[in-house]
Amino acid sequence: MKSKKTKSSAVKKEHIVVVVFLILIVAATVLLTTKSADNIVDIPEPILEETGVQYGDLITIKYILSLENGTVVDTTDEQLAQQHSVQTYPKGEYAFILGQSGKLKTFDEAIKGLSAEHGKKTIILEPIEHEIILDLDRTQHVERTVSYLRNQRFSITDFEKFFGKKPTIGAIVKSNELPFTYKVVNMSESKVLAYIINVKEGQTYTFPKMDWPSKILKIAEQDMLIYHTPKEGQVIETLFGNATVHLDTKMIFLYQYPEFGMIFEKAIELPGQTGAIPQKFQIIDVQKNTFRVKRYGSLADKRLTLEVELLEVVEDVKEVKIRNKLLGTERVN
């Protein structure tokens, strides 16, 4: 029988062998991994060559651009243009640098990649803006007591038109078209600042761009407090048609009679934009208390059909910067 000491030594040797074996396995794994990493080769993604016409190419096309109901809104076909009362259009052919057509951006986008081999191509252009429809109140409210600034700004052109001479600092001027006497107090290359003088409390004037007389209640250095005095039932012209005046002591109520189908211009601030932009609108519905208007003449909110035929291409006439909205960067094609 072996002694306990001999058995203990044998166990220790077995443990050492196992540990050494594990170390060798780990070392081999690390070595293989390192070699594999050294042998990895980055394979670049294939560069797909763009075909057909590209931004910056000078191209010549024939085209017809129409609404969903078939109404032609732009074309190189003179006969079609006359049939659909298109006022401005290129006759016969249209040559331009792709990306700089001056039309909807979807117009250029649709043509990009086309070639003469395609022949005539029909492409749907989806709307890039929402329709703008506004519901307006037929009764407009105007306060009767308001403040009116004594410093008035004129463009150089308007000043010369009203007063018949060039502005000079300190000049006293009066016009038959305006109710006040003015003193020129400041000016720049394009603007004139003129100060209303020689007015008295209690006097009545028909102020510029107003349809009724107004009485001066109080005069201060910078402004005047005035009180509008139209007549009850008076009919005036508004942006939307005629309106009837109704009064109480504090307010003027203008009840408007919008003309159905009337087209007018109104400055509005669109979503995502800063500042009001003049837009054309058409009155499309009139109710007892409200009326509805819709933006008129814009193609950006319409679904369009483009029939186009590519006639001629001259490549790389001019570099065109295209803003890549997805990346938020600019690239040159």
C-alpha cells in the first residue's frame, strides 16, 4: 500500500499538468485570433456609376406638365399652351442646366438619370407642400381709439412722388395726396424719416390708407391719439370685396361680402418659415359668418404628371451645388 505522502505528490503533479495544458490552450487561441485579425482585408463597397443625365448637365427637352384632371400648366407645346391658357412657356424646346430649371425641385429630380434611349417618359411628381386653406371671419373688428406715430417712413421713390422733390434734412414738405405737413428729420440711401408737424387736438383728418375721417384727441411728442368716426352703414372696399360699417362707442365692425371665386394676395407666415410671405388666394366658399380661401396658383401642393422627352445632353457644363438633406451637408455633383 502506498503512503499518504506519495498519493499527495501524485495529485499535485496532476494539477500542475492540467494548469499547464489550460495555459497552452489560451495561448494558442490568442495566437490564432491575432493571425486571423492580421489577415482580415477591408473590401470596399462597390461604387455604382451614375447613369443618364446628372446635375450640371446642359439638357434640351420637350415636356408637358399637367394636373390630375388633365389641365396643362406648363409645356413646350405651343398649341397645348394656348388651349389651356398657359401664359408663360418655352416654345418648342427647353434647354437648361439640370438642377437649375427654375421650376419645382421635383421637376429636376424626375429628369435626373434619364437618357435619350428612354424616349418619351411619363413621371408622377408628388406634392412637396401641403394645401393651404384658411377659414376667415366675415366680421372684422377695428378699435376706434388708436395711437398714430408722428414719425413716418417713406422710400426715396415715394417721397419724390408725393412731394415732387428730393429730400433734404430739415425740409418742410406737404402733398395734396396726404393730409399733413412733414419735416424731414433723417434719411438714408433708400429711406426718409419725416415728422408730422402743425397738427392740433380736436382737428379731423382722413388718415392715409383709411376710409373715414378720424379726430385727434391728444398729441404727444412721438404719437397722436386718434378716434375713428365712420358713418353707420357706410360701405367701404376691403381686400375681399365690399364691407358694411357698424358701430358702437369702442369698436368698428366691418361685415364683409366676399366675392366667390375672387383671387387676391395676402401675406401669411407658412409653417417652418420666418416672416410673412405674399401668397395668392382664391375665395372658394362663403357662409353666413365665415368664408374659406385656398392658396391659388402654386404647383408645390399639387400631384402632377410630367411627360418628358430628352433631346440633347452636354455633360458637366457647370457645377451645381445640391444640398443633401439626409446628411445635412453640401456636395457638388
